[in-house]
Amino acid sequence: MSSNDTASWISERIRPEEIEKYLDGDGSVDFIPDGAIDEMVCDAKIVSAAGDKARVRDIISKSMSIQTLSPDEAAVLLNVKDPELTDEMESAAGAIKKKVYDNRIVTFAPLYLSTVCVNNCRYCGMRAGNGSLTRGVLTLDELRAEIEVLAGQIGHKRLVVVYGEHPKSGIDYMLSTIEAIYKTEVPIRNRSRTASIRRVNVNAAPMTIEELSLLNKAGLGTYQVFQETYHKEAYAALHPSNTLKGNYRWRLYCMHRALEAGIDDVGIGALFGLYDWKFEVMGLLHHAIELEKRFGIGPHTVSFPRLEPAENTPFVNENQSKYLVSDADFRKAIAVIRLSIPYAGMILTARENAELRKALVPIGITQTDASSNIGLGAYNKAKGAEVQESTRQQFILGDMRSLDDVVREFAKMGYITSFCTAGYRCGRTGQCIMDLLRTGAEGKFCKLNAVITFREWLDDFATAETKAAGEAVIAKEIEELKEAVPNVYDTFIDYYNRTVGGERDLYF
Ligand code: SAM
Ligand code: SF4
């Protein structure tokens, strides 16, 4: 592909009319009021309300009833300093997660399909100007080799596929790779069965409504795009204006386009460390409120990655950001996100180290990755070994533990790892899932499916130690199900026994 071809591809990407149609009033303002947010997070009245126990407890109880908080309520929580109130916020965050999602944790693996990119985000190892990175785009054969490891050896059922923004990994490539992943059945190691990936989520640059409709037809699960920073000035300083990513509003409105294109599971996120963490939490909340208001559907997931080191990337390696987020502030941010957008799934990734992940999960996390390797073609190359090659990956991970290790840790903490992908395959998405989540009804379907899919995974992939830890959790779950779902309990036991007998993919 010549540089002229790439330049003309870039010049046709952004459709101004697919931004302008969502702008209110005279089209000059979007839904992120930077100045007002900056003022609100340190406003004297808000700061004083944060010390008022009764006020803070009122806000917490609103969250406990699974209602989205208003920006000023969230700003109060962001300013809480009292250790007693902080503890109450964290306990409430855990309780909300339990109410909406029960004790389930969903696991997935990131799969990088391309490391080419036309943008130049200062913090990213994949930026076009980084000559130290070895670039590539996976062929379909190489993709199959990755799935053999991910689905056949580790046992993943869900992927987040990641693409750099480049004509070589544009919409046609995305569609062919998603189709290939869904079609690929691979043998399970040491078993006479096959396995496949059952849900493909996509993390890729903003697209047009037309492209997003195609992605929807290809059967993607969740479409994720992180705004990186919601603060316009900080955004401009990090994303050169002569790049596609330099257009803040093209990115800000991509979930509007996705919802309009029929994708009703959307995932928002901010990259913590680019601007004040309190501002980013407020940005995420404003984004959720806007989507709820306009489409009746909030974000299915919220992500809050923190900056990690990356090959030849001074902005991160030399700590050039003034806004790096401490572990303590990160913890606070997570609790406030959980309380502010109580129905949303919350994703904590393997960017964070094992110890911190263990400590953060109880304050509201619903999804995490494991056995992760973000180098191009790296699953097949590493064959399960914990190796990172900085010159082949976007940034460096903090936790490379195997899925087996992570599942065992969760089981010992009392969590069940769910490999369920039934919700989206049965149409429990969008408005439907929002209602189920808010009322707690989704938890019941999911508990049934969690037990069945966990049983599958334990039998097909777990080590003996993990299997023992997992079976203790399953025994407890089955007891609870007897009470919780008496009308379908017999069918459940039938599905469960058939799964133990070797049948696969039975779900409610
Ligand atoms: N290129 C697409 C885009 O920018 O939308 C796909 C996303 S990129 C491959 C995945 C995410 O990684 C980015 O949205 C960003 O939040 C995050 N990221 C980039 N550089 C990072 C770094 N140094 N440390 C941690 N996360 C980083
Ligand atoms: Fe490209 Fe995404 Fe990295 Fe920016 S964050 S340089 S768009 S891969």
C-alpha cells in the first residue's frame, strides 16, 4: 500500500455530519462541559458536602438502589477523605456489584490482530512515529494458531480483539477476522472434544455508522473505544491535530454512532494518568448519562486502564505526565465509578499487578483478563510461557498469570468465574440487559449459566488444584440455586449433569 493510498484512506475516514448531528443547540457544545467539571470537582460546597456523613450516606443509598448518580453527587464522593466514609463507599461498591452481578467474574483475553497504526498518541508504543516497534497484521493462518492456544489450550471463550487504526486493518480485515474466529473449532488439549470462541468484543478506533452496522452484522459482542482523556486541552496535547485521533469529537460520539448502527453493547473508558483522575471519572459519568438520555442505554462496560511503560515511549517511561494516578487514588476512582454507574460492568485489566488486582476486585470489578499476551502472534509463540517482547507490543503488562492461576485465586476468594456468553446470543443486550441488571433479574440467568460454563472449563482445562477450589464454589452455588430458581432448578440439574457427562454449550 503506497503512502498516497494511506493518505487518501485517512482523508475519507471522518464524516463531520456524523458528529454534528449529535451536537445540541448551535452545534458548538458537546456533552463534556470541561470548565464546569474542573470547577465542580474542587468547588467549596462540594468539598464541604464530602465531609457531611448524612449527605454522603444518602448518595451511597441512591447508588444501592441502582440509580445513576448526578455529576454533583459523584463529585461529592470523589472528595470524600474520611476513612470511615471511604470504607462505607468501598463496602457499598462491593455490595452493588453483588446485587447486580452476584459473585461472578467474567474472564477474557485480549488478542491483538494488528500493530500498524496511522496515529501518534504520545503514550502508546504502537504510535506511527515509533520506529522501534516491529509491525504486522496477522494472517488468517496465524489467527487460527492463536485460537488454537486461546480456546484449545487455555480455554478462553471470550476475546477482546484489538486493531491499530490503519487501512491494512480496516473494516474488511475486521470483518474477515471476526468471521474466522467464530468459525474456528479447535481441538482441546488432551480431550476428544473441540472448543471455540463464543464472544468476540472489539476494541478499535471510531468508525462510521455504515462500518459499525457491518460490524454489528458480523456478531460482535461489545464495541469498546476509550476516550483516553475527556479533557479537551489534555487530549489535544497528546493526540496531534494532524492525525485521525486528533479529532476529539469523532471519538467522543463514536458510541452514539454505534448505538445508531444497532450495536447495543458499548464499552467506554478513560486512560488514567493523562489528566486529573477525578475529571476522568466525571467524564465517564457524563458519557454514561448522555447515552442513557439519548438512547435509553448506558455503557455495558466501563474500562479504566492506567498508563504502563512502552517500548521507546518517553512520555510513559520517563513519567512525563503530571497526572499519574497512585494506587490509593485509583482505588477511590474505581469505587466512585461503581457507585456512579451502578449497573455497568467494570473491567480491570492485566496492566495492573497481581497483588493490586486481588485487592481491587472486591470493590466492584466484573470482568478481567488472564493468560494475557499482547504481542502480535504471541500466544502461539509463547505457548503459555510468561514472556513479553517489548518491541512487539503496545505496552508492558503487569500481570501475566495463567487463567488457571487467576481462576483458582478467584475461587479461593469465593468468586465463580463465568464463561457464559449466553446473554448476547439470546438477545439479552441493550435495553433488555439494562432492565435486567437494574432489577437484579439478570443475576439469576447468569448464575445458572455461570455454574454450567464453569463446570465445562474445570473439566476441560483446570489443573487438579484449581478444579478442587472451583468445585467447592460450585457446590455452594448449586445450594443457592435451589432456593433462588425453584421453577427451573430441575432443568438446571439436568443441564449440569449432561455437562458433567461431556455435553457442551448448554445454556439458559
Ligand atoms: N488503536 C485503537 C484506538 O486507539 O482506539 C485501539 C485501541 S489501543 C490498541 C487500546 C487502548 O490501549 C487505547 O485505547 C489506550 O487506552 C490504551 N493504551 C495505549 N497506550 C497505553 C499505555 N502506554 N499504557 C496503557 N494503556 C495504553
Ligand atoms: Fe494507534 Fe490506538 Fe496506539 Fe493511538 S492508542 S497510537 S490510535 S494504537
